[in-house]
Amino acid sequence: MRAMLHPVRQFAARLRAASDSAECLLRFDTVPQEVVLSRAEAVAGALSEVMPGWGCRSLPGAPSEAVPVTRVTAEDSGRYSYQSWWSRAPLTDLGLAGATCGVVADLVQSYCDARPEMIGLHCGAVEVGGHLLAFTGPYRAGKTTLVTRLAAEPGVRLYCDDVLPVNPDGQGVALGVQPRLRLPLPEGVSDGFRAYVADHLTVQDRRYGYVRCDGQAPLGTQAPLAGLIVLRREASGPARLHRMRVADAVAHMIRQNIADPGETEAHYDRLAALGAQLFCATLVYSDLEEAVQVVRDLCAAPQLPGSGVQIGPMLPPDPVEAETVPADLAQVFCRAEEVSAREIGQDVFLWQMAGRNFFRLNPVAGAVWALLEEPCYGHDIAETLAEVFVGTPQTMIADDLSDLLGQMCARGLVRADG
């Protein structure tokens, strides 16, 4: 592992030697996005390591006014703050891998924005047996862990663990970004996978670690998307596949698209046509190694699914999340750490760094998030909303707001302080 960190340190050393100022500017061959680093040369080295092929270059001069700019600053504590182009407030107290993750997310978003013909599917994706599969699912479904484990298998190529750009012709495009795991690894993973991760860690801090995969597909590699697998992790039971209606698969793709959808009806029609071409299924699992074997069996034949693969009947809708407790509006609410907002097209997304999860907000929820730019009492938010929604009973506004804040607190997006 020490040898793998040499490229990071060498890149940072070259930046320090070439720059007489506390700031350096990074430009990339692949995107118009620029990155300004303030006393944070190690982040440049980390980017060079985790996303090779993106053409990261350190150049003199000030950032351009016409392109998005991301900023990373080294704090006196040795940690980092990260200011996204798409967010008003910075994220602070980040380790090296956390700050790197923020920049990577901005660069990937910029990649999608510069190619409006693509969709950006929030998923993990691997090519197994010549079949490119996209794995998506709800929060904490384990997609990054699964695709990283699959990438350790011989003959498997990793396309992404976070976002897969898909061309209008259905070709998925590899971004060449190393997967990032939360550390420490969860209990229950095999000793072999734990050893693999330890031997392949590159950029890491106390919370996250990027993993070099021998089967990483280089940036720009393309293959036709063959299947969409929605993950459902359970506490126990064997790994198994279940059929999924195309309409349900399309609904997942609509929810998981981070790119600007453009004209809504045309976007929906395009995703419906794409979904009709895919093998769509739900993968239910509790054991990671069993899930890997199910995927390998699925892809063992020239056409999906492989012969002899058992596909169970369609499942009922995803289990409803445990009912959240309505929030007490007498409390003070504030935004949780490591959560930032992004406006993508007409929608507002909350991006949660801990799991790189996106939460799409409707206009009312987006307005509440905007009001939480500074900590404030729930009752004050309700009064502000009442001024906007004239004619709506204040008791209804208060009840709806209480439910919304309860849900946001349960998801770790908002924090309530007594």
C-alpha cells in the first residue's frame, strides 16, 4: 500500500515545487470544470491517482469566469474544506479521501452537464461475461461494496461505483474512477475481500478509502447496457433474483438520473425505450459472496439470463420505510454535516457524501432546505411558508412541515437541536 501512495506524494511534491503561491489551479482535458486548491496540493495528487485519464494539469493563472469552479482549502487542523460550485455552503472538517470525493463528484457532474445528450445513472456498474449491468437501489443497499467485490473477480470490468453516463444509443460509458468504500468495512465481508481491499487501498483517510481495481475500465470505454439490477438487502436469507416489470425499472432510472433531463416527456420516452431493451430484476441478498455468485451465474451465457438461472416471481413494492416520528417544531433545525444541495435542471438534489446518495426534493422541500441555510426554529419556517401559501390552513402547513422535517432528520439530512 505504501508503494501505491508514491504517485500521490510525487504529484503533490511537483505542485509545491512549481508554485510560489498558496493556491494552485487544476484544469482537466475531459471537462470544463476547474479546481482551485489552497494549501491543498495533496488533493491534486489524490485526483491524479483515483481518476487517471482525466488529464489533470496544474496551470498558472486565475480560474476562468465562464466555467464552474470547485475550491478545496486546507484547514489549520490539517483537515480540508470543500466548496462545490453547486452549493452555497462549504463542507468542512474533511479528510483527504473525503475532500477528494467532493471534487470527483463535481467533475462527474460537470462531465454529464457538458454532454446533455447523456443520462447520468446513479448506480454501480460492471461488465461480467460481456454483459454490462447497472446496480442501483435504495440508500445503503450496498451497491459500491458489491461492484468493488465483483471487480476483484477475474474477467470482470468495473465501469463505475457511483455514476454511469449512458448515451442515447444505450451505450454505457466508463468514467475510470476508482471505487470509494466507507471504512472500516462492514462486519460479515469475507476475509478474502477484506484482504483484497487492504492490499489495493490508495487514497484514504479515517472514514473513506479508494480502491485500485485491476479490472478498472479506462475512461471512455463503452459497452451496451444490458441489465438493470435493483438491490434489496435483507438481514438473512439466500441471494436470489426476482423478475421486475419494465415500468418499475424505468421508475428507478428516472429517480436515479442526476443529469438534466431536458424536456420531460421526451426524457421519459427515452428511458422507457431503454428499459424495454434491458434485463430487469431485483437482487435480494444478505451475504455478499452469495450475491457475487448469483451475478456470475446470471452472466454465464451469451444472452441474459444464463441457462438454469432461477428467476423468482415479481416482488411486492419495496418495503415502506419505518414510519418516521414527526418533528417538534419548537426545536431548532439545521443542515447536517456532509450534505450539500445541487440544482440540476429544475430540480434540487441533496448530495450526502457519506454514501454518495442523492435525494431529489420537491419545490416545498427545496424551499425548506433553503430556509435552513441558517439554524432556525421549526415554527419560524412554518410562518414563512404560511406567507407563501396564502389560503392554506396554518395547521396543515405545520403538520406537513413536521412530517417533512421528521423524514429529513431520519435520513440524516437535517439535525434537530433541543
